[in-house]
Amino acid sequence: MGYRVRNTEFDRRKAATAEELDEWDRAIGAMVAASRKARRITQQGLADEIGWTRNQVANLEHGRASVRVSQLIVIAKAVGEQPEKLFSRILHFR
């Protein structure tokens, strides 16, 4: 006899939170890509500057990866933006 898992309020909230995090990841990625392109930096160029692979940068820009705040600060500086300006753009984009 197996156990049946109920769809609890906790499960619904967890799913909503995961969707919200996906939205944030996409917004952050879009802003990083826009900032990088505005300064005519390639994904490989940004990757070299911050010590990532080009695939890591691509995954970030397409919302398939999350980034720590400390990493976002390094990325902002690498694309020539003040971190607070990039954060502000991300908040307004979403």
C-alpha cells in the first residue's frame, strides 16, 4: 500500500515561489545581456573577465541559472555598470 501525497498549501506556495524565482532569473539574465551588448562585449569576453565559461554566461542570460549577489556585482563592474544601477534596472524590468 503506497502513500498518497496531498497537494498542501505548503506545496502550492513552494511552486509559486519557484515560478517567481524563475522570473527573477530571467529578468537578471536579460539585464546582464542588455548591458553586455550595449558595451559590445561578447559572451566569451565577459566570461574571460569574470572567470566563467561562455556556457555559464549564456545560461545566466537565458534565465537557466541563478547568480549570487556577489557575482552580480562582479558582472556589473565587468560590463561597466554600477551595481546599484543594474539592480535598479532589474527591479523595474520585472
